Amino acid sequence: MKLTFTLNGREVTEDAAPDQTLFAWLRAHHIKSVKCGCETSNCGLCTVWLDDEPVLSCSVLMARVDGHAVTTLEGVGPAREEFARCMAEEGAEQCGFCSPGLEMDVLALDRKHPDADDETIRRFLSGNLCRCSGYASQMRAIRRFLGRHKNPGGRLSERSEAAVAMEKQVKAAGKGVTSSDRGSSLSRPVVKKDAYALLAGKPAYADDLAPDDALIVKLVRSGQAHARVTKIDTSRALAVPGVVAVYTPEDAPRNSFTLAGQSYLECSPYDTRILDDVVRYVGDEVAMVVAETEEAVAKAAKLVKVTYEKLPAILDMEQALDNPTVIHDEKDWAYGADRTGDPKRNLVAHDVHEHGDVDAELAAADIVIDREYHTQAAEQAMMETMRSYAY
Ligand code: FES
Ligand code: FES
């Protein structure tokens, strides 16, 4: 379908699939400020303007763009630089992945509600998620940015009171800094070195840096909680145009690694292969598809046919210890730095922390509460989706 629209003030006429998303089109055309954190209209990272209205580009189809004006961070006016200064000086961007989407919305807010109070700001930006900042520093930056409308000549005020107070605290804490430290970053707040590049949406993340002709790898994941893979038919996947290879456990080296991910010494056991013929949870990797395009790799991944022999699954952590079903019975299972686990008991690690004479303290206490507590599993939930680029 031939589409004509304006992108950052420049007319574009191009063939585009009407069902391609605006997000995918922009990224394919090297507009790297537009980020994706969810693809499901939940994070705000992909915000651009369509005829000056903020929209989530991951949920706008190209057919809707025909005849309209699209603006991305690359095409907004000088107000962006003023807001970037507020963000940088208030320490409001950290990983920076959410910043372009936030900036697009704040600049729209600035146009529509230049005198917005905190509640209006919060409501307007309720769709912009940030995993790093805790939002307090962003609010300081936004208040300072909007506050310029009340200043003579529309000039930005100096740093917010909160930022100045923080600076004083840092200075007080830095007393005793030696003369050789002066001029360094010690005892004074600093704007992050990469702050302005990130706030301008410059390429900085794994997906921005991969070359256009990089092959794309996607994993086929198990729908079984515990099973042995008895057969994988890759023929239909390999027949998809653009598919370069499909790898299965037979192709994978029998090298185990730890899922914990930190560098040497790794604490957790070496109990994972890149592709294994036993799957141990729903989502475990079964096969790997390599293709030239996202479309080809996505289509082929659905055509890999896996046959499983189901094994008993353990679906409750409380039932796992000493269960007759052993999850890791492979012969080459090996300890990491921590040796408190026992694979035959489904035990990854075990630890007891006691400080002082616990029994004596309990005996002396007026009230003893004997309960069992569980903490939640913590996931950092970073906004940048997991991807890597290798060459
Ligand atoms: S809202 Fe579009 S990527 Fe999250
Ligand atoms: S700075 Fe917002 S997600 Fe990292």
C-alpha cells in the first residue's frame, strides 16, 4: 500500500504494509529514539505524535498514518533541549530507556496544560513507566520545566530546591575531601556523562547498535513443565523464505552453564545447556531459529514441531524438596562456588543466618512468635527488553 505522510516535517511517500505498526516502521527507518518496552500499549516508551497528539506507536498501524503528520523526538523543537536540561540536572534519567517516550508526553503536556499542577501531571503521564527513577526526580524536572512559563522571559529557573538541598547534603558529607580531590566529581552532584545523548534519543542500546543486516535469533520455548524432547521436526520452519538455520539440542554442545549470570565465581550450579533435550519449566528453550527478518523468524518459530514424552511435573515449591521426581538428574550437573545444594533432593542452595545467641534471646523474650515467612521473588523488570547482539 502506497502511503504519504509527513515525518518530522519532511514528506514521505513509501510502500508499507498497512498492518505494519508505526513503531516497526520508524525503527526500520533508523528512528532510534522510539523504544519498545512492551508492544502492548502499557509502558509509554514508544510515544510519538500523530498530528501533534501523543500516540503509542506500537499500537498504530501504518494504514492510519496515511495523510497525517508524525513527529518523533528527532523532530521536536528547542523546548526539548530545555526539558532535557531539567531532566539531566535533576538526575531524572538513569538508564534513559524510558526518557524519549516521557519527553514526547511532557512536551505535549507543556503545550496543552502549561500550568499543570502535580495531579494533572501525574494523570497525564500515568502511562509512562520508568523502572529506575522512582518518579520523584522526574516530577522535579517537570515542575521546573513547566515553571518557566511563570518566569520573566520564560527562562528556566535554577535547579529545584530539592536538588539544591541534595547538593548541600552531598557537600556536607564530602567534608574532609583532600585538595587532590578538588576538581573531581567527589562531593558534588554531577550530570551523568551520557545524559544528554540519552535524552536526545541517540543510539545507545543493544537493539540500536545491531547493523541492519544482522541475523535475528528467536527461541522456541516449551509448553511443558517437565518433559523429554523425543523429536523435533524443523522441515516446515526451514522452508520459510529468509530462514537461515534451525538448531535443536542435537546441535548444541554439552556444556553446562549457570543461569545466575554473574561473573566468576558463579554461586549457582552449572545445570543449564543452551538447548537441552529435557525441558524443566514452561518456557524452557527447545530450539533456536535464525532468520534474516523478524517476520521470517516469528513465522518459522511457530512451525517447529516438537514431540515430548511428558514427565511428572512439580508445580509447587513446597512439594519440591525430596520429591521422587528429580528435576536435575543429568550426570554432568556440577556445583558452582556454593556447595550447599543437592540435586538429588531438588535443592539448589541452603543457608542459615544466626547472629548472637538466638536460643538464649528467645528464652528471655516475653513474647515469642513462631511463624514461617516467605519473601516474593524479586525481578528488576527493566524497561529495556532482553536482547543481545553478537558478531
Ligand atoms: S506502549 Fe508501546 S512499547 Fe510499550
Ligand atoms: S530511567 Fe526510566 S527506565 Fe531507566
